[in-house]
Amino acid sequence: MKYAGFTILLGILLSTLVAGSVLAADQSQWKAVTPKPKVIQKIRMAAFLDENFGVAGGAGDVGKAHYTLDGGQTWTVADSSGG
């Protein structure tokens, strides 16, 4: 009876973690993709907001920002790019 409170709390914590894991696994919101961007220069990062709009940042001295509106089929240099 000395550790009854701890045991109850641990049981609640573990059941919450298991329930959260099951719910998170059921909602497959993330999907790993490895697209080959059609940007000529080397890129440092690329990120997509949805399946169509994405941005890519260049690497090195000539690094420029590019954006796409068609899921990476074509890329346009951003006018406000700092490179």
C-alpha cells in the first residue's frame, strides 16, 4: 500500500501513452518522399506546404531561392532572393 498512488499514476501514464500511440499511428498524416528536384544549382533545403507549392534554398555564394507551383515539375527563381 506504500506505493499505491505511484502505481495508479504509472498505470494512467502508460495507458495514455499507449492510447496516444495508437491514435497517432492511425492518422497517417506524414509521408516520406524523396523527390528529385529539377533545380540546376545545388540546394541547401527544400520544403513543401502542400502537394503543389514548395520552396528551395540554394547553397554557396550563388544560392538563390526557388519556388514551384506544380509539385516540383518547374522551378522559378524568387525575385526577392538574397543570393
